[in-house]
Amino acid sequence: MEPSTPEDPRALGQRISACRICAGRFASTATGHAPRPVVWFDGPARILIASQAPGMRVHEARKPFWDRSGDRLRQWLGIDKDVFYDRSRVAIVPMAFCFPGYDAKGGDLAPPTICAQTWRQPAMEALGQVPLTLLIGGYAQKWHLGAAARGGVTATVAAWRDQPPGIFPLPHPSWRNTGWINRNPWFEAELLPALRARVQEALE
């Protein structure tokens, strides 16, 4: 059997933007919101940011990482907003394209697995080979690395030198992870300088 032809990225993005498979799930959350996929790719890119899921501010703005986590992530990467939001250079493909909502206690709900099951493989095929992929958080690391990520985020990020070429695992840039960063000084001292160098190489 011949391999299937990858879908045109822009056409796929339009299909994802129209997706409503989680409408019932989101309506039953504490936020009671409607699906609003945040799609940020339209063709070949130099860097793929494989993230987790939009938060409330991103849901409202319809722009990925349009929050304090995005400010921190751009600082980690050493790039400004103009580069970050240039889709010809950076593609952002979360494990779930919609804001999952909050539970009754105000906690973040996990990204629905049906989103990745439905859209992730087509998105990866449509984007093709990307020079540098950044795996942000445990959900993305498990999908892309499989057994190599079973030790958890800390172990996976600590082993960043052992990852396949073109792969860089990162913790989530949420400010809730400030304590994690303080407990792991090697992250800022060793990983971030190497990450910024790789980012610049990929963008050249």
C-alpha cells in the first residue's frame, strides 16, 4: 500500500478550526465554554513548538502563548514576538487545540485525548520535517518520545542531551513552575544557553 499524501497544512488548519467534537465535554465543565480551536501553522516552519493546550487568556485572544507563560517561553528561546508569531518560522501545535476548561474547584482540566487522537498525526505529516522540535510538558513529551518520557518531565528534561537530534524537551513555562526552576539550577545555567543557540541555528 502506498503511503497517503499529507494534507495541505492550510486546509488541515481550516478543518481543525471548525472542529466541535468536544462541544458536549466543554459545556459540562465549570467554565461551560464552547470549542474555539487555536491553530497556529500554515506550512513549513523552522521550529515546531509542541505544547499542551490553550489557557483561558489564549482561548479569549485566539493567539497561542498570549499570556505570561508566553513571555517566559520567548525569554527562554531568546526571540521576540515578531519571530515567535511568524508562522513561516514557528509552528505551534498543542496536544489539544482548545482550552479544556476548569473543574469545579477552579483547577485546569487535562487536554482531551480525543484531540490528539484525531488531529496530531495529520498535523505532523502536514508539517513534514522541522529542524527543531520543542516538547513542552509531559503530554507532548509522552506522545513524541514514548517510553523515553516515562520517567516524568524532570527526568526527561534533565536528559535533554540524550534526546534525538532536533528534539528539545522543556517544562511548561507557567509561572507556577518557578519553584521547579529554582530547584533545578542546571536548567537556566546549562540547558537554556544551549536551547537559544539551537533556536538561532534553526532560524538561520
